[in-house]
Amino acid sequence: MSPRTLRHTLGGSLRMRLLAGTLFWIVVSIIAAGWGLGGLFRQHVSMQFHAELRTHLDQLTANLALDAQGNPVLTIPLSDPRLTRPYSGYYWQIDAIGAAGAGVANAGLMRSRSLWDYVLVALPDALIDGQTHQHRIKGPEGKMLGMVERRVHMDDAPDGKPRTFRLIAAADEALMSEPVARFTGVLWLALGLLGFGLVVAALVQVLVGLAPLGKLRVALGRVRSGETQRLEGEFPLEIQPLVENFNTVIAQNAEVVERARTQAGNLAHALKTPLTVLANAARTPDHRNDALAHLVIEQVNTARRQVDYHLARAQAAASTRMPGVRTPLLPVIEGLVRTMQRIHAERGLDIRVGQIPVSLAFRGDAQDLQEMLGNLIDNACKWAGHQIEVSATVQGDFVTIAVDDDGQGVATEHRQEVLRRGVRADEKVSGSGLGLAIVGDLAQLYGGALALQESPLGGLRAVLTLPQACVIH
């Protein structure tokens, strides 16, 4: 994944942003805790290590004495038994310092049994009597040792000559590094388990915490698909005000849409009344053969068709903006078929309805569906020879309704032309030429389409594609 894609994913997903932030701080905290605790333990072990060496050095200093010949002796052996076991890792050594501090005169004058035949070689250091220094030196078997040293000046020699000695206590650094390594391994294992637990907790927290948003998304989908007209369900206190405000907006929008549809209808009826008066006046016996009367009647009919057309568009445009609207297909189609059979009863048409599931529904207003299918079925009845068939199939989120007839059909080059407003396929057949144009416009308002194809029955097939509403169980 490229950095740009990663940024887009993190920026576009609230869940990913929360998880990324939480995981980042978990990793930082675990690393900081591991580094800090490991350093503290390492420091503690180092202090204990050198403290034990100082204890040995103090015992060595306290038990150091001179014999009759002025040679150093220990009045009491050191108490730690590891100092007597060869190459045990714990050692001590006494070096004789030359007169006036002129370097080491005799290295390994005395040493612990654990050194066996090995002599520790440490560079001379400018020490003040009683002061201790700590160094690292090479010990038996090539192992590195941590050591502390102290210079002791003794004036009570039997021969009256003062003696100066360097006392060394040392131990294998592995005795310090191995516990640290073991602790570090256990520490990182424990921190890894802790981090895994925190990651799981973060995932659970994010998933559980954002679950109401998923529930809200489902509720919005139900509104959009027409299953319901408002957000339903119980939501957390932080989301409930949003849900209530959204439902209020939906209700207000529905009121505005309904008011607009009512006003459009009132305007249409207000226009139709004077148009009817004009038409009736033009049809009186005194003007029946008058050219002006014919012109008035023609223009009145044109105005009526325009009013009906734009009223249908206004009502459909309002319906498409109302959430939660759904209309089952089968009852509308069956009702229209019964109506068309009565209207065209004298022709003896065979109008069939294919296998249409009862659950299949249109995501829109029932009046708009009746307007569209009514125009298509009526048009098929006008052009059919004997048989008409209405069927419906589902294609993704859309439902496709096909109206077939066995008439003479429409030539391919003329199919787009007859979909235009006011164009009629045959002037001998009654009609306004607005039916198919109204159907196409209404379908487009809903995000659908109308297409004309060749029918398997031999005539014309009108294919109407409309958004499908989800099934309500």
C-alpha cells in the first residue's frame, strides 16, 4: 500500500484512525516501558554486582595483616565459598606497590584460590589511600571481569618499613549480564502479551464503540431503500440527538414536498377550469365552423397537455426527494391491466402478466408508477394486434419492467424520435404524443431510464428501468 493510499484510508475511516492512533501509542508505550524497565533492572543488577565486590574488598581490607617478615597475610579467610572454587567467577588479589607509589612491584602477591594460577593484570591507578575505583579487566579463560580496587598503606611492619598494597576484588561480568538477559527476555515476553491484550482490547473497544454508527448506517439504508420513512431504533445518548434532528428534517421535508405537490395540483386545476370554459365556449353552435373556434380548441388542448405534463413532472420530482417511499409492483400492474381490459374491451386484447414476485417493489410514489406503466400499457394496447405481456426482472439495485406487444413495432431509426415530447409514431392513432416522453422524464427523475426495443412477440418492447426498494419481511 502506497503512502498516499494509506493516508486516504486512515483519513477516510474513523475506525482506522482510532485504531491507528491507539496502536501507535500502545507500541510507543510498550517500547518505552521495556526500555525503561530494562534499564532500571540493568542499573540495579550493576549496583548489586559492584556492591558485592565492595563487600569482598572491605572484608579483604579488614582481614589484611603483616607477618613477622612483613609479608601480607589474612587473619580470617573471606567468607564467600566461591572464592575458593577454581574459576568460579569470583576472585580477589593483593599486589605489592613499590616505594613512593612507583608502580606494581609484585603482582599477585596474594590471590584467591579461585584464580588458581592466573594473575590479574590491572594498570596502576593513582589512588588515595582508602579510595576505591572500579574497572573492567580481562580474567581467566578470556572472560571480562568487573573489578573494584583500593590502595592500603601499612606503617606497622616489624622491620619498620612501611608497606603499600593494592587490593582487588573482581567477578565475571556474565554474573551480571546473564540475569539482565533473562529478565529482559521475560520482560519483553510479558510486555508483548500485555501489548497483544491491549490491541485486542482496543479492537473490541473500537468495534463496540462504533457499532452504533453501523446500526445508524443500516437505519439510513432502510430509509433510502423505502422500508421506512424515519430512523428507527435505540441509539446511544451521543447519537440520539442526531437521530431526532434527522427525523425532524425528514418530517419537515415531507411536509414541504406535500405542500408543493398540493399547490402544483391546485394551480393545475385552477388553469384547467378557465381552459374548460374556453373550450366549451368555442364549441357552441355559433362558432362550430369558425376558424377562430378551431384555433382556440386546439390551443386549449395543447395547454391542457402541457399542464398535465408539467404537473406530472412536478409531482414526480417531489416524490423522488421523499425518503421511505416504496410501491409494490404486482398490485399496480394487475390494477392497470384490469383497467386497460375495460377501456379496450371492444378489441378483445389478451393482456398477460408474467411471474412477478409479490415482494418486488419500486422505490418511489405509487401515482408516478401508475402514470408510467399506465402510459406504456395503454400505448401497447393501441398498437397491439392481439397480445400484450407485462414482465419484471431484477438487475442489481434496479427493477426492469418490460411491456411487449405483437403490433407492427417501430423502426430502429425512429425509436429515439418517438421518445421526444409531442412526437407520435402514427398521426392516425389518437393521442397527444406526450405519453412516452412523460414516462422517460419520470424515469430519469428517479435515476432510471426508458428504452424501446424489438419485442419477442413481433412488435415493440418498452423497457422501463426503475430503482428497486428493499423487501420488507
